[in-house]
Amino acid sequence: MSTVDAARAALDRYDWSAAYDLALVAGASEAPDPDALEILAEAAWWTSRIDECIAVRERLYRAYEDSGDVLRAGATAMELSENYGFRGQPSVARAWLARARRLLVDAPDGLSCGRLLLREAEVAHSTGDVGAAITHGEEALAMGRTGRIDDLEAESLQCLARLHIAEGRPEEGLTLFDEAMLIAVEGRCNPFVTGKVYCSFISACEELGDLPRAAEWIEVGCSWAAQHPVSAFPGLCRVHRAEVLQMRGEWERAEAEARRACAELDGVNAYNTALSFREIGEIRRRLGDCEGADAAFRAATDLGLHPQPGLALLRLAEDRVAVAARMIQQALCEVGQNDLARAKLLPAAVQIGVAADDLDAARTATDDLERIARVYRSALLEATAVTSRGRLLLAEGDLADATASLRTALQRWRALAVPYEVATTQVLLGEAARRSGDDDEARACFTAASATFERLGAVLDVARLDPEPEEPVARGPLTEREIELLRLVAAGRTNRAIAAELFVSEKTVERHLSNVFRKLGVSSRAAATAQAVRLGLVDAAG
């Protein structure tokens, strides 16, 4: 058996390391067999030598181009497009795709032509032309089924599944994913397509908030990835596993998985390495390690990923409310109309809006989140939306409706078995009870939340809790925020100037001022100032 044949046999039995060693020898000659280079490139990818894989395929492309083998040159150009995309270099990936498109324009229907259509679908989707993306995906699927090409059929199904989910048709998307997964688990696909289908499906489950389904398939995916230990797939699976473990409250295990993913994907896939750092930052933030969270979020940023909403919530935890508000609004602008991306940011926008006393922004975010939850009908999105509504109602002083919403949210979080969200909802319920004068209920909610926070290790959340009723504030009926506003009024500030100084809208200032007038029993700014001076709420000098 020749060295090339031995390398091919090792590749066929998925012994990637042996295939690489043999192909390296076979490809070292001055005029290597193109088959040896094909095997070497494939084995290099599977042993996480992505730069070497690209270098060999570029060499192979030139060889095919020089010999006039247009179809193989086009297929290699398409492989390079995917490799550069995986490497995190989209501009180079698009250039190779354009070259593949030119070379394969007259190619007969088949795997190369179908895969080209799938790359075209990805490009169309990235530019917002979902209709064209779906057309390309359906053409590729038809080619796969007509030609009985299992790899093409499975990859086309997962592509169409993601497109339907992105368009707000989750049931259609999940049905297509079920078909793709069936082909994959039957062992009818090559390992790359199998891994791609697994990762794409798990990612979709996480986006939709289907935690039980995600957890189930992650274990299947991790078991499969363990059969290819030197490849990128174990690291990719760890990223997803870390997110589910974090939601389940297993923060130590989650961080360990995320850190292993960082090590395994470093220099191989920048995007998923960044996701791993973002997950570490989120865990560190919840543990109260602001310095560790900041370092992890900075690492994610250095790799090209904006780690939101975690970074904005970290700034909120540091009492940098205005900075947090700017960050979350900027993040929402950047994701545009991508509903599932917005759904990850909007709960933080509500929380930060309430903290910034910008209830208009919080209300807008809540309405948007509820709209998205109605479209996707995900248990997690629905729980998040009803929690956000309860948080907003509490800030508005509507204690009865806030309590009703938060009790519904608590039931839904418990059903999802996500302890941190259960505890944070109990804190909100406790605050609603406290403001309603039900100190026993408030104490019970705070005590239950504190026990969960302590078990999780969420030290900042524990420190912020005070299970005992507050003593009445001996400074009249106004809140701290209203006193701050009144001092600015007494200093002669206009509503516009106050809004700018407090980082809220003018409508919010008007609403607060109306509350101040009502509480003080006055009807003008001058009368309010005089009354505040009499009560000792502001200095006579303003």
C-alpha cells in the first residue's frame, strides 16, 4: 500500500493524526500527488491546524488552476472560503467565494454546486435578503435529494432551519432541524457536516430558550465530539455546554468547560473563543468578581465580540448607571431588527432603564420583548418578558399588577429550573411586598432568595439583600430620586437641563415633577421649592 493509500485509509477511519502524519510525508515531494494534498488539508483541519490547512489548500488551488482543472479549482476555492470564514476572516472568505462562483458557474448539479448555493444563502442572509437565502437553500436541498447526496441534504436542511427560525417561524425551523438531525445520527454524513448540524441545532435551541432540548442534544453532541478529540468540535460543544450549565446554576463546572473551550479553540476559531470568554465573564459577574468579569469581557472584545449585555450589567453593578445605559442602547442599535439578538439584550435594557429612572426606555424595551416572545413562543422568552413587565410595573408603583406578573414569572422560572433567575424574581416580589406593607411576605421572599444566592456564590446579590423592613426615612414623603430632582428645580434648572444631568427623558422628569407636586400639595415649581425648604429637604440657598 502506498503512503497516499495508507493516508486515505486513515482518513476514512477518522484517525486524523495518523492521516496527517502519512499525508505530510506524501505531500513533501517536489511534485506531490494532488490526492496527498487533499488528504493533508483535510487532516490538518481535523487536527486543528487551520493555518496549515489553508496554506495547503491554497497550494492545491494553484495546482488545479495551472492544470486547467476548473471544477476542482472551484471546489477548492469554496473550501477556502469556508476555512477563512471559520478562521474569522470574512472579507477573505467572500473573495474566495466570488472566485468559486466564477469557476463553478457551468458545473453540473452535485455536491460542489449545492454547497456553493449554501454559501450564497449565508451571504444573502447576512445582507438581510432572506428571500434569496431561502431560494438558494431550497435549490441546494433539491439537488441533495435528487442526487441522493446525504451531506448536501443535511446541510441544506440545517441552513433552511436557521433561516425559518430567524424569520419568526420556529416550528417550521425545528421541524427541518429534526430531519437534519435524523440524517446525522444515522451516520449518513461525513463528520464535518454531522458536527455542523449538531452545533447549529444546539445554537438554535439556545437562541429560542429551549433549555431542555438544548441540554439533551448537547450531551449527544459532546459524546460524538469526544470521538474526534484533536479536532475543533469538542471545544465548540464545550461553549454550548458552558452556557446551559451556567443557566442551571452549575457555575464551577460551566467556567471549567468555558476555559477548556478557550484553550482548545485559541487560534482556531476566534468567534467561539470569544463566546467562551463572554461566558466566563458572565459567570464571574454573577459571582461578584467584577475584576475577573472585566478581564474576560475585555478578552472577548479583543477577539471582535461585543460582550453584551454582560458588560453593561457589570457597569450597572459598579453603579456606573449612565455608562450602562449608553452601552445597552448602543448594543440594541447594532443588532438592529434581529429579534433573537434583541431578545438577549432587552431584559438588561429594562433593568438598566429602571435603575437610571428612565421608565420610558424601560417601557419600550418591555413592549419589544413581549412582542418577540409572542412570535417565538419560547418558555424562556415568555418568562423573561413577564419578569421584565413585573420589574417595570414595580418601578411605576403599580404594586398589585407587579406582584401578579412576578408570581407568574416565578412559576415559569421554577419550571425551567434556573435558580439565579428564580432568586432574582423573588427579590422583586419581596420588594413589591415590602412596599405594600406586607413585611412577613417580603422577609420570606428575601430569605429564600438569599439562600439561593449563597448556594450559587453570588456574593454581591447576597450583600444587597436586607430581609428586614426598612425604617421610615425621616425626610418627608419624597424618594431619593425625587429629592435629587427637587434640588435641581430649586437651583433653577429647566426640565431639559435636569433630563440631561440625570440621563433621563424630559417626559420622565415631567412625571417625577408631577409626583413631587402631588406629594407636597403644591402646583408650581416655586411653591414646591418653598415647601421643600420648609421641610428641610433642600437648603434655603437652593
